[in-house]
Amino acid sequence: MPGLKDVKDKIEGVKKTSQITQAMNMVASAKLRGAQEKMEKFRPYNQKFAAAMSNLSAGMDAATLPLMEVRDVKTVELVIVTSDRGLCGSFNSNIISTAEKMMHRYEAEGKKVSLICVGKKGAQYFRKTGKVRAGFEDIMGTFQMFNAREISMNIAENFMAGDSDEVQVVYGKFHSVAVQKPEVLHLLPIRPVEAAEEDEKTEISGAYTFEPEPGEIMEVLLPLYMNVQIYHAMLEVGASEHAARMTAMDNATSACKDMIHELTQLYNKARQAAITSELMDIVGGAEALKG
């Protein structure tokens, strides 16, 4: 049985760890409120943008627009969006695992794979593969729309140069505080967006007249559409990261409490054993004196 001092030191150490995890839980909770609000406000904009793209792209010849050009897929680029910081449970590892499975599947099909890592965790993991074409690290804590624009421009230039034939985005989607799941978004070539059936039933249908011509508008909107999609993925990951960290720290705090309870019982047993041993020594000494 361990000594009293060893057990007491362990209890103190676990208590300090519990204080740290509790503080991190509170910080993550405070950051989550802001990130979730920002993400939820952006979702309607993303949906309306998709609806506008649906009206414009209907019946349009994709061959006339470089970002909509469909060609034989020989090289696939994966844009992997993770967080910069850890301590958020299996959130980042689930995204990385999904991206890794996709990479192996494409390679098994004989396709070349290149990677763009947004966020330090993904960049650190995939750097060893030698397939990372570009990395955007230390931006997930304070990213803005111009960061998404920079990333989307990098992707678009590579696609139009013919160095990639298809681009997929792998990120963590925020479903609730308790649920964040990896999601895969097809980014390039941009496909005509189809309106949801529910919207078709509820919205008034009719012909739209565009000025200037839809083709001219699409040339401007396609890069903006990419910016919106990348920014949307980053917002989802930002909110998911804080939610996952809050849950992980809450679980860690609960685990610390259980450890403290078990160590306290062990401490009491060790103390009782020490007291019993001392009493036995005293009784034994008294009996020896009587003899």
C-alpha cells in the first residue's frame, strides 16, 4: 500500500488538474456562445446565396466557365479544416480519419491526391505524408472572410492551372453542443445548385430576367461562392471546436472527481493501516513490559 504522503500528493495534484479543466470548460463555454451565434447568423446567408446560384446556373453551359469545367479526374485536392488547438476530444481526429480514408480510397483508384490544411492540427498530422501543397495555420482562432478568400483563391488558381481536377472540403459540422460530425463538401468543379423540394413547393415560381447576362454575373459570383463555402466550413469548425472542448473538459472534470474520491478512500485506508500498526506496536510494547 502506498504511503500517506504519496497519496496526499496525488490528491492535491488531481485537485489542481480539476481546477484547470473546470476553468477551460468555462472559457470554452463563453467562446462557444459567440462562435455559435456567428455561425447561425451566417447559415441563412449561405442558403440564400445557394438559392441565387440555383436560379442563375439553371440551364447554363458549364464549359463556358473555368470553375464549372468538368474533366476526367486524375488529381483530387482535399481541403482539410481542423482547429489550431487540441484538448477537444476526438473532434480533430475524426476529421483527420475521414480525410485519410478518402485519400487512401482515391489513391486505390489510381488518382493523385494533394492536400490543403487549414488549421494546425491537420497540418501537423499530414505533413509527414509529403502531400501537403499549402498550409494555413494559426488562423482558426481569429479568422475573417479575407482568410477564406485567400484560401479559395489558392484553390481556384490551382484548379484553373489544371493541377487539380476535383476539390473536396473535409470539415467538422456543428449539429449541437454534444454532436459534431465530419462532413464532406464538393467544392470544385462547381455544380449547378439544385433548389430543395420544400422550397420549390413553398416559393412562387416564375421566370427571372437578369441584367447583365447570367454568364457575366456567374463569372463574378463563382469566386464569391467559393469564399462563402470555405468561410462557412471554417465557422462550423470554430463552433464545433469550442463545443467539443467544453464537453471534453466537463468529462475530464468528472473523471478528476472520481479519482479524488478513489484516492481519498485509499488515503483513509492507508491512514487506518498506519494507526492500526502504531497501536499494535504500543500494545506489543506494553505486553513486553508486563512480561
